[in-house]
Amino acid sequence: MSEEPKALKLLRLGWTPLALLVCLVALVALCAAFGSDQLQVAMAEMLIRLSVVVGIYIFAGNSGILSFGHIGFMCIGAYAAAWATCDPQWKQLMLTGLPLFLQQNRYPMVVAVLGGGALAGAVALAFGIVITRLSGIAASIATFAFLVVVNSIYANWDSVTAGTSSMVGVPTIVGPWIALAFAAVAVILAYLFQISGFGLMLRASRDDEAAAASSGIDVRRVRLAAFTLSGFVVGAAGGVYAHFLGILTTDVFYLDLTFITIAMLIVGGVGSLSGAVVGVVFITLVTEVFRAGEAGFSIGGLSLNLPRGAQEIGLGVLMALVLIFRPDGVMGGRELPFPFRKNAPTAPIAVADIKGTEPI
């Protein structure tokens, strides 16, 4: 049997992120060419949420521990980025508790986003030392407690976050293409971690923690690495979100956003990167349909509109149906199939198999 060409091997190995990013670029290009301003705003928000969901997947998908607290990291990253880019005069008047290098200066958005991600990653590292001692539902509840703590601190730290008031003056410079660039980085980071030694060891601990530990895998260490990277990605996404909104309040980063991001991950499928991306696109489409229904539409001259709250009801019903008929999500825990499989040799490339994905 002839050996498979090296170019095809590389294509096979990188097929998942490549296919996902090509699809996302096509969506953004179509939106830019034919979409309204409202549709482009919805596209940018979808891509930011995609970065968040992919960040959550880095930890939850590989460890099997569902986190309800990652929006806390998003909050940390968003406020950190806003501190770096909002008007210095406003900061000196309202945010007197900030250090002088933040009060008196304004930094580029990329620096602000990376700084927000770094701060969120550092907090994730500190909190992860505790959370990685736990497993299962205990760990999930602990992450939710973290979300509550972060929300309470930021809602009452008036001299640093403006408390329950709005933090204004953040430049609104994020559109679909900028959001796509950050989403692409998140997808690539998630895939590189997934196929790395840390990712493979973490998936082994997810499948059988006792067997993984007996094989010499330091379960706590690989969980901590995933939790820290996950916090960084979600925190950076929060920085991008701050420059999408322009105005920050602590209520934005609490239960509503937690629910929608978890719903996206579960509906798409926690077990694969493709599932995380597909879940975001699918839930966004459903949400926009219900939003248009609530705003009202006409059929044959008859005006109709859905009652308020239809979005939440629709998402709840959708999640229930997915869990009943597709317990592993829309993607069933698998990555996008490689289209040239028929021409591939019967022996797989020497990359360890990852449960929940197609053999590479």
C-alpha cells in the first residue's frame, strides 16, 4: 500500500480547526455583503460568545467537569480591558481606586484584551489550585460559587468598578471581522490543547480518573493547566466584549450569560470542539428567530408577534429535546468528518485517539 502524502496527513491533522474557520469566515463574509447593520451586530456578538464557549470547552470538554463560573473570568477580563482603554479623565474622576498607570493612560485594544486575559488566567490559576482537588458535582458547584463571589465583589467595589453604576467610555471598535479574528485564535488554541499531551492526559482522566492516576498522570496538574488556559481565553473574550458593548455593568456577566453559554455548549455537544462551535451558531440562529418573532412579523397582511419571554421558553424546550433525542449534543461528541477518508490508508496517523472525536 502506498504511503499517504505528507500534505494530506497535515490536512487531516488540522482539518477540524481549518474547516470550522472556513465556515465562520464564509458566514461573516455573507453577513458583510448582504446583511443589515442589525445582523452584523448579531454576528459580532455570536463570535464573541463563540470565543467564550470554546474557552469553557477547553476545561469542561476535556475534563468532564461542567463549569458554571467561567462568566466570572469573562467579567474580570472585560473590566480589566475597560480600565486600560476608557477615558483617563473619567477614570480619574470615578475610579479613584485604580493604580496610576491605569488611571492616567489609555492603551491599545490588543494590549488591553491580552492584559484582561492574563489577569483572568492568573485568577483561574489561583482558584484552580482549589478547584482541581474536587471532581463531579462538587467541582461544578464550587465554580458557581466563584461566579457569585466575583459578581458580588465587582458590584460593590465602587472605587474600581463603579459598583452597580455603568462603566462608560470604552471604545466600541469590535465588529464581525475583529470578533472573528479573536474567535479564530480561541479555536486554534483549543484544538492545539486538545491534541497536546496535556489534553490527551486530561481526557484519559475524564474517562477513568483512577486508571489515569495509576498510569502516572498527575490529574490535578493537567486539570489546572486546562483551567488556567480556559480562564485566559474566556477573560480575553470578555475584553473583546467590553469593546463591543462600550458600557459595562456587572449584571451583564451573571446568570443570563451563564445560562446561554452553557446551553450552547450542551446543545452542540460538550465532547468536541466542533460541537462547541456548532452549538453557538445553532442557538444564535434560534434566538434570533424568536427575537424577530417577539418584535412582530406579518403573514398575508396579518401582524403577529410572540409573547415576551418566548426566547427563554424556546431555548428551554430546545435543550430538553436535544437532551432527550441527542444526549451527546448535535455533533454527538464527534468532530467534523474528514472528506478524503476513502483515499486514506487503513492505518491511522500516529496521533493518539481522543474519545469523542473521529480517529485522525
